[in-house]
Amino acid sequence: MIYYGLDIVSPALFLPAGFLVCCGITYATGTNWGAASTIGVALIGMGISLGVPLPVIAGMIISGGVFGVNLSPLSDVTILSSATAGTTVSDHLKAVSKVNRIVLVLSAAAYYFMGAYYAGSETGGTEHIVELQHVLSQTFDMNPLVLAPIVITLAMTFAKIPSQVALFCGIIAGGLVAAVVQSNSLHDIFAALNYGFTHTTGHELADTLLVRGGIQSMMWTFSLAFIALCMGGLLEKAHFLTVMLEKILPKLKSNVSLVFTTLCTCVLGNVTTSEVYLSMILNGSLYKEVYAQRGFKPEMLSRLLSEGSMTSGMLLPWTTAGAFMTATLGVSPLVYAPYAVYVWLTPIISLLLVGMGRTLIKYEPAQGYSVPKDITN
């Protein structure tokens, strides 16, 4: 992917093009984890070769992935948020698109200007590309068959085959390519799976891209996820957020304050439980009756659950999502957060549009709901 991708990628258009590619792949597959671990890794290799800093590339990949899972009818986030709030997937997606279409355009524009900046900087340009491609061609056999693992993985995910099965088949295909095309032994293949690729080329940039960890390097991610789920279960059973909201909700008189508090408690849910899904379920159950009493349709709440929980979950290093992305992309959420434009811009635009009265989704009076007089925009 790195070798052939460098032939067609323009340095100035790398970031916006990579962002849109991640958006499309994640939308089609419904998983940003799968997209980050496949096309995301390849984009990191190409981006570093073009002189783009790793945190910027990681932020772009995360942004595209969050857009995809928020808008994809196949994603767990879409299904869980709509089910928790009590609405249909189609109504949820219509509500989400009201905000996300605007954020998509703004994010693509931001990545275009970032790409133009790095293409003209001293660290950018294409002077290292020919040298890197030469090193790769000398180290590996660049037969087009080497693209088979990524093609098989993406084809299976586009065919809506579960991502676990698709990734496993990609691993099998990668092992066969390594044995047949690259003449690696069975011992070398299993060693790379367990410990990562350890062969060095003597070229600093090539070694940075190639030498990566295997299963063992992911063990801390597994342990963190296990601990986070245990802690989340304890906090949920202790009704931590419920007690807090009982004091806050009576003071929320406007739509803006209600939406702002919802987004904040979604973030707090991720901070305390370390799990996006737990935060969505917890906040959905807390606010469902409140939003109904104030005349909102359930898709209004489901939209906010994805905009608050999914976005903040990708920016916290101790959530399962943040830990996975750290291990996969090689950079902490605290480092790539400023460049994950779509992620932090989504709740901001959502709150602004609510304040303008543009994205309020309420029942009509004829439908049997009355809104209290003291609830204003």
C-alpha cells in the first residue's frame, strides 16, 4: 500500500483525500477500528513519507472513522444509540445528518489547508519518496499480489461480513503472501504475528514504518479494556450519574442548557466508565424520559448520544477506543486530539445549531405533546 500509494498521492491533497477515504470505508463497513487497523496503517506510512507529522495523520484517520460510524447504518454506535433512545435507525440517521453534513465540509476544508501547509514546509515535499520506494523494492518483492490481503479484507467488509472474520481472512492471506511471494518460513510468519516485524533495512524512515509490534504489543490494550469494563460496571450499579442529575435537571430551563448538559454527561460517562457503549446506554436511560416530557422526539436524544459519547471516547487515552487507537496508530489521543478536527468540531456545531433553533427535533402540538412555557431556545 505504501509503495504503490506513493505513486498516486499528491502531498497537498493527501490529508483531505485520506479523510474522505476513511469516511467512505468506515461508512461502508460500520467499524472505525477495522478501518484504522487496515487503511489507516497504510495512510500513516504514506503520510510520513510525504512529510506529514504522525499526530496530524492520526487525527485525520480518527476524524474519518468517527464520521463513518456516526452515519453508517451498520455501525454499533448507530444501532445502540437509536435503540437506547427508542427510535428507528432511519430516523436516527436523518437527525445525525443535520449536523454531520456541515461538519464534514468544514473538516475537509481544514484538512485541505493543513495539507497545503505541510506540502510547502521544509519537512514536506517528495524528495524522500523515490529513496523510500527504492528501499522497499530492494527489501521486498513488489509483485502486485502483495496487495491481496488488504483487497480481501476490504472486499469482505464491504460485503458486510463481520469485521473479525474479514480481518482473520486478511491475516491468513498475508501469511500466504509472505510465504509464497516473500519466501518467509512458517517460523518467521508466526514470529511476526506474535512479536511484530523486526527486520531492519538500515533506512531510518523505512524502519519507522515497517518495524511494528505484534500480538504482544497489544496486551496492555486488552488489560486496560478489561479493567475499564469492570470499573464501568461498578459505577453503573452505583448510580453515579443518576444521583448527580437529580440535582441538576430541575435547573435546566432552556433547550441549550439541556443539550449542553447531555453532551457534558456523555463525556463524563466516558471519563468514569472508560467505555463509549456504557456511556451511551447510561445517558440514554437517564435522559429518555426528560426529553419526552419536553416534547422532543427520541431521535433528538439518540443524535446527542452519538455526538457526545462517540466523539469524546476517541479523545481519551484510557477508554477502550482510545487505547486501541494508541496501539494501532502509534500516538496517544492527547497528542492527536488537536488534529482530529471532525471529532471535537461535531459537538460544538451541534450546540451552536441548537442555540439557533435549527436542529431541534420536536413533536408537533397536534401529535399530543405540549412543551412547558418556560422551555425556550
